[in-house]
Amino acid sequence: MDIGQELKSGENINEQLEKICRLISQKLENYDWVGFYFMNHQTKKLHLGPYVGDPTDHTIIDFGKGICGQVALSGETYLTADVNAESNYIACSIYVKSEIVVPMYLGDKLIGQIDIDSHKTDRFKKEDEDFLKAVNKMIVESCPDLEQYINKLVS
């Protein structure tokens, strides 16, 4: 999977991120929903960026709400084997069984996260976390206008 190639494509950041979502979803088994949320620290809300998978009503999530909102507060990866066992889970689809959310940092600043849902229970492992951290790092390093993109998206 050549995510680096997508980031060198010369397209705008939104198109690049959408292609990355599509590529990850197509190449990795049971990555059924792949998307990015970006942070507005002033309003304490996450805003949905590019994604692939079933449509979601969760385009804006308050910090602290659901798994994505928890990651916005903790800044740590959250991996759940069974979303039904989570008291703070916000249901996106009746088909989602497990989820991983990996924070994205620009230097020391938490700017967003990649969120992956699976229709399979206990889908995600440490290898998935490591891979998604590498994806986030590649995006940050390859997109010099990322912060401007996020500011437009969340305002």
C-alpha cells in the first residue's frame, strides 16, 4: 500500500485524505469505515473530514463524547474489541463491532485523529495502531498546509 504516493499526488489535502481512506479501506480486511476527525480546541469539538464507509450523522462530536471524543481529551490511542461493551460509545451503525481511534499530532499539538470501524469483533491489534500512527505521521510530514486546511474545516 503506497500512501506516500497518494501524498505526493499534488491534489488538494481533502482529495489526498479521501484517497488514503479509500486505499486503507480497500487494502485492509475489515476496515469498514475509515475517516478523519479534526479538532477545534476553542469550541472543544471534533469535525468530520474525509471518510469512506457508511454515511454518519456524527459530523461534529464534543470532546469527551464517544470514543473519538475520549481520544480528543486523552490524546492516546483507544482500541475497543467490542463497542457494545463501551458505556460511552456513540453508535454509528448497527454493524460496527470494534473500533480504533489514533490521535494525530503536529509537533506536540493534537490536531485530529484517524477513526476506523470494523464489522468484526476484536479486529484491531497493536499492529493496526502502529500502522495508523505511521499513516498520521506521514500525512503531517507531507502536508505543509494541513493546519490551514484544518482551520478552514473546523471554522
